[in-house]
Amino acid sequence: MAGALGFAGISETFGKNFTNAIDAHPKLSAPSDLKITDVKCGYIGGSLFVKIYSDQDIYGCGEGVDAIRGTYHMVMGMGRFLKGQSPFAIHKIFEQMRRAGHFGGAQSGMYVAVLSAIETALWDLTGKALGLPVYQLLGGKFRDRIRVYCDTALYRVQFPSPEDFASAATEAIKNWGFNALKFDLDYVSDPDKYDRYNWTASPGEISRMYNQLAAVREAVGPKIDLCVDMHGRYDFPTAQAIAKKVEPLNLTWLEEPVPAENVDAYRRIADETNTPISAGENIYLAYGFRRLLEIGGVDIVMPDLQKCGGLGEGQRIANLANLYYVPFSPHMVASFLGAMACAHVCVTVPNFHLMEWQSYFHTNPMYKEIVTYDEEDWVKDSFIKVSEKPGIGVDINEEAMKKYATPGVPLFE
Ligand SMILES: [Mg+2]
């Protein structure tokens, strides 16, 4: 090991003055002097990743989903607004940016999804500057870990049989240890579908849906949470019929049986069935949830925190729902950065119920590569533990993202 010893000998003096100079230079100013210097973004899969840089050695990371394509110039515009500001007044910055877009679509869609990514990065940056995990900045935690349900992603199968449903359920329980699962019921490939464009399910479709879910319930027994999504692709009579028919299967919820725009329709469906009705992934800001909750339109709210306005807005929605004794079960289709950001909110509200978890974390290696996290187990026995590190606790891995980048699409340039 002569080489190693030789290196040790040289390193005692080599570059010492340079090291001393770096050590003598104050790397960090007081937290109160922290200033934002730049904002950059990248797009991988269905996510927008944002990094907010500062004049200290720290940056904040955030993620937006779904309504993010074509938003590069929107991110850059919000970035110009942020430069030179302290990141600490997160609620104020959020409100300033939201109000600034009042006539430019800041009520929903892409504007709010971008705002969600930026707001999340501000929490991460603030947490790192103050040495505190985000949940602490949000008021502290009710619990250390949160229960997640696994989206089985059976939608990738062209037209799954009841047996496919049952085996996807038992595999997710056996291989990954989940005790809560979600399945989709909307299949345009159903041969019993009479019309691709109307939203009425035929008797054959309704019977197929029931048989798929009954096969799962039969396979997993009564103790597993069984969540079901219809993606807002059906009409009122279909929603009524399905919600009634599946009552004996004791679902944890029936999600978006009709599109989420008409809250009065939701109230009627929820009133007429014992099956809990849920919606929220296509609703934006706390304003969007107000009337839905006020009239009892849903039994469970499920905002997507990478889309509905970010972590502060997610907490506001949860607290609003809590006034109506409605559980908070956030939708989550992000990377593990977004999942952990969401977890920080979930531990801070009393009415947290279940958070969505994706099977792609187990089946697509990209998800383990594009972020860094210092614990081996991301999920264990259907729970994820909230990070105790400053900020969110999960970092973006830009090098790994390059492998999955789409040519011509910005990646932290
Ligand atoms: Mg859904």
C-alpha cells in the first residue's frame, strides 16, 4: 500500500494554505441574510423538478406533476420574481405569486402546479437553512410514519381479468408488504362498452367491475384496505349503480366516480350510498375544496400536493377537511422527492388517513436513481417514515436524471 501511504504523507502539507483560506472564509451568513440567487428546472417522466439556489451552500428542491408540460417559461418567470428575496416568508411569497397570476390562470392547472413545485422548494431551502425538517416548520408532527396504499398499476394490462386483479393484490401484499391497495375500474377496452364517448357503463361493464373487485376482496380477506378509482370517466347513473353494487365489498373508497367539477352531483352520490366517495386530485387550492366540503360532496379528500398548491396549501386543505370530520388521503404520483414532501404534511395534520404510493418505485429502477436518500427502506409494512434531516430529506440526483432526459427538454440548464 505504498501509494496510499505516499498520498497520506503528501496530504499533510499539500494544499494546506488553500484549505486554511477556505476555512477562514465565512461560507454561511446568518440565516436571516439568506437570499435566493437562481431558479432552475428539469423535466423527467411526468414531473417538473425545481431547484432554488441561494447565496449560501444550500439549495431547495421541489416537484410538480401532471399539469407541468410546457411550463418552462412559467418557472423562469417565477424565478425572476424570487431572485434576491429571502426564502423564509413562504406563505407571503406564495400569496404574492398566486395573486400576480390572478388574470393569468392562477386559479388552477399549470400555474398552480408550477407554484406547487416552487413553494415546496422554498420549504426545503428554509429547512436546510435553519437545520429543521419541513414537518417541524409546518408545526410539528402527530406521528412518525404514515400509512400508504399501493396503486397496483394494473391499468398497464390491456384488459385484466378478475384473476389478474386477485393476483396483483396478493403479489403486492406478499412481495412488498402492503395492507392497502388501489385498483382502477375504467377500461376503454371492455368489449361490453357500447360507446367509447358516452359515460354510461353497460350492464356487462358494471358486472365486470363488480367481479374484478369481488375477486380481490375474496383473495385478500376483510382486513386489507381496498381503494377503487374510476378516474371521472362515468356518468351519474353509472356512479350510483356502482357505488350501490359494491357496498357489500366494504371499499375504503370509490374515487372520482364522475368528473370532479360538479360538486352537487357528488353530494347526491355520497348521500345515496354507504360506499365512501372520494375526489380531489383534479381540484386546485383550498378554494377548490371549500364548497365540496361544505355540502358534504365527499367522504374523503385527496388533493395532490405536487399540483394543488404545495405543502402549505395541502396543510390548509387538510385542516379545512378536518372541520367537516373528513379524512385527508393525498393523491401522489411523484418521485420519492414528492412522496417525502407530501409525508412531511401528512404527519402534521390530525385527519391524515392514507397516502398514495406507486408500484413503479419497486418496478422501475429510474425512481431509485433520480433522487438520493440515505435510508435503504423507502417503505416498510405499508408505512413510510418521515425524514428527520433538514428540509425534505431527499435530494435530486442531476447526474442520474441526465440518463432519462428527453432531448430538447430543459434539465437544470
Ligand atoms: Mg385518481
